[in-house]
Amino acid sequence: MHNTYTHGIHLTAMLAILLFAVLANIGCGDQPLFDEMAESRLKVVIKGTFESNAPGSGTWVGLPTDDSINDITPSIAAPTVLMLDFAEMRIASASGGSEDRFANYRQTYSVPLNDSNAFFDGTGVEFRCDDVKIDKTYGRVKLYIRKMIFNNAEQYYLSDSGVWSSGTPAETIFREEDVYGLDFNQLMVNAYYDSLKENADDINRVFPLSIPIDGGFVYGENDGEVVLEIRLVFKDFIKQYEYDYYDEDGRHAVYHFWGLSDWLRDVQADERAIGGNLHAVARVYNPDDVGIISGTTVGSGWVIAIPSENDLGLPQSLDDYFIPAGDRTRPAIDPPSSPYLPAANSIESYLDYYLQYEKYKVDYNTFVTAVDDGSYATDWNNYNVNVGEFRLPPLVTWSNGGAYTLTNVPRGVTYNLYFVASGNVGYGELPEEAGDYSASGSNPVSVGDTVNFP
């Protein structure tokens, strides 16, 4: 007699074996799917600090205003929350090509501006990811940023009588809900010089933000857990800005909002593009193959460690990272801003407008001359190269004066150590190349060494 039940079991078993064989061979790249599901050995951690560990106490009140504010006296309250919306993350070669999608997950973070949360205390927040390809050389991480929002932004408009309104809270959308604040990410797409180019629409500095992996990254077949640490400089790097526009009623209006410091790429009055000022670095380490470098400093400041040789085996120093202040000075040659039409219907306001417009025409003629003789492009291109070479160091810690410890320092590499006194660096600034730091007389040093700065 035919056993239908037994036949069904055999058929089910055969289908299960066939399904297992198929799935085990359709993983990403050359890795079987079930191998990948079992391993998940890469961990991505994002920090909002200049320091890689033990950052100093943040300044969360009395934040500075940018000198580009020229219409309304700054009066908005300091921000209390940072909201971040990341679409995904990809990893690529040092040139930015041959990229792989290893973290194709949208993730959002709402971060209080204080020293007691993981984003700002040096711990970092995790970003969901998958494993990367084995034995492939990577040199950059691409972070696709959808939104960056600080709360406590205000909107003002110029009335028909020529008086600015008292201000209303700015609103935007975060996590598909209305929130108070301004999404300054939309203003970070271009740096100012980008906005002057014919291909400005093809340039996007935040979608993605291309972040160098210091020292590169190759994941070996027998490697264990690996941490990809990404640092975005937010802490102690916040300033207030003014954004000019015409509202739906044709009135001159402005936002006052909080964004990132323009220490590297200066923002001037009436400029909307503030990109190029989100500074980031990534590094990779195996938690089972790291140690510490410790010692003391006489005063408060930062202890910085960089590999004594680059990827090509050539010696390097802090000069390969930071830049002189002179290289940050942007050219004086740029298009002049046209004056806004007066809101008040008075002879005085129109006379003032026409006087400003006459000056604008003279300045514009000077600008056209600079464009025609080539000095405009030469000066701006040189400036763009200089600021584009700025790099963040891979290892930084804060010292209050006394003992310090650099943690999670990869073994098998020697390092040059430097000390930057806190008095040499103001709020919203980063160390300069010359004059701000002192090199250790013990350079190069190894993991486990004790290095004291007199």
C-alpha cells in the first residue's frame, strides 16, 4: 500500500536540502549566506568628538555667534538636542571608488547636548552593519547624511514698516514628525567655493560625507572582531549662523540657527553655503590586539598620536594632518552680495538701497576683472587645495593636567606623540600646524610606552 505520509516527509526533506544548498551559495560576494549570518564580526561605532577616548567636558551654554550675522542681533537660546538621520553607510577604496554597501540601513539618533551620553562621552553609538569583503583594501567610508538638526532656531521677517519681527520657532521634520529646529544639513551640501562653480549642482559634501580611514582597512579571513570607529567633530564645535531668504510673501526673512564652526572654511555675511566644515576621520582596530600609551602632562590639553609612517612606509608628522592658519585664509576675490530691496516705503530706505546698489555695481566690476584675468580661479583653486588637505589625527585624548591614557591603540605600529595646550585652541577651533603643539622627545613610541610631556 502506498504511504502518502512517508512520501510527503521524503519530499519535504529533499526540498529542505535543496533550499539549504541554494541559500548557502548566494551570499554577498564570494561568502556563503549562512557563513555571513553566523559571523557578523564588524562593529561600527560613531562618536561626536575630536577625541578618540576620554574627551574633556563640553561647553554647552554661551556658544559663540558667527561674524557673518549682520541683520539681527543674535538672541536665540543655546541648543540642547542634536538630531541625526543617516540613510546608509558604504565602504570604498582610498580613491572613493569600488565601493560596497555594507550598512544599508537608515538609522536616526536624538542626542542630548551633555557629557553623559555615549555620543559625546567617548563611548560612541553603534551603527548597524554587515561584514565587509575579505582581503579587499578599503580606504574610505561614505556616510549618507539625510538630516542634521539642532533645536532652538528662530525665524524672522522684515515688516512693511522696516521692523524685524520678534521671531518664531523654526520647525522641520525628523523621524516623520514635526520638531522644533532647523535642518542645517541642507546648507552643508556645498562649501562656498563649490557654490560658485558651474557644476555646483553636481557637488554634494554630505550625501555622502566621504571619510578617510586612517591607515586603511583590509579584513583577513582569519581576523576576529574588528571595530570601525568614526568620529564626527560636533562637541565644542557649534556656532550660531544667519540664513537670508525671501519668504512666501516676498519679504526679506532670516533664520538664526545653530550649525558647525566655520574654523576651516570661513562663512561670511549673506552666504548660504556652509559645507566643508563637518570634519571626520575613521580608524580600524581589533579589540584583541590593542594596548595603551600613557603618561602625564603638565597642563591641560590634548595628547595626539599618529602612525610614524604612512601607508607607503614614508615618515610622517603632525604636519601631514593639520595646516597653517594662513592656508585657511580664503581669498578676498569673491562675488559681491546684492542688497535686499527695502521693505519700508520711505525715501530714506530707497536712497540707502540705491547707494548700496551703486557700491555693489563697482564691486561686481572688480570681480569680473578678476575672473577675466584668471586671478579669481587661481586664488580660489589654491585655497581649495590647502583646506582640502586638512586631516584629523586617528588617536586623541584629553588631559586635565596630570595622567592621561590613549586607549585601543593598535599594536605593531610605532607612533609620534604630540601635546597641544588647551590655551592654544579656542572654542570652535582645532589645533593649527605650527605653534600649537609640542612633539615628544621619545618619538617614535610603541604601545605600552610611558610618555611624559614636561
